[in-house]
Amino acid sequence: MDECFHPMVPRYGYPQMPGYAPGPPGPPLDQPPYPFPQPLPGLPGEMAPMPPESSRPMFGRSFKNPFKGLLRRRPKDYLLSHQMYRVMGQRVKVSTLKGDLDGDIAGVYPDHLLISKDDQKYHIRWDAIVYVAPVEEL
């Protein structure tokens, strides 16, 4: 076996292998036994200047999630009302839980959709709507 390498680390108080010298049992006596670096020597009682703190904390409320808008859930009626407001006045086919209805979008309200067909107006709640499709006139 090579004399420069041995898999066992020498322990204090045990016989040493030939070629090994025991290491010191601790730090030198002129240094305090602290494992972390000590401040640089300066004037007595003087401390090193602290770096300036940032105005924003690293963690907490100031964190801005870039995916917040993508992962936000909105109710179906909110999205559908905005979409129907864009196509107001156009002819659509509205499928509800009870059946289908063809007509023009006459109004968009927070809780319902107003469809006019001939001389009648139909108020359809957002919860009752299954889907809305445009009607192409030939």
C-alpha cells in the first residue's frame, strides 16, 4: 500500500501509522475558537459599516407573480358577458338548458343577456347558457 494515502483518518489518542504526524487538537491558542470569520482589526470599538438595506424586502408582499393573470380563475358569466358585449347587435344562436334561441343581442347585463327576436325580448340568465354561436346569414 502507498505510504502517502491511507483510507482511515488518523484519530487522536490512537497509535499513528508510520509517516503520519498528529494534527493540532484545535485552533492555535492565540486565536479564539470561532468557526466563522472574525471582523478585521481596526480601532477598538469600531465596527465595519453595514451595507445599505434595500427598500423592498426579498420575500413577502412585494413579490410579483408573472403568471398571476394566466392562472386567475374568473366565472363563466364574466368572460361571456365581455365577449357578448363585443358582438352586441349581431345575430347569434343561444343554446340554453331548455332549448335553442336565434336572435339579435339587444343588451348585455351583469346577470343576464337580452336577446330580441321579431318583436319579443328574451332575458336569459348567464347560468342557463350552455353556449353561444354566431349565425351566418346567406
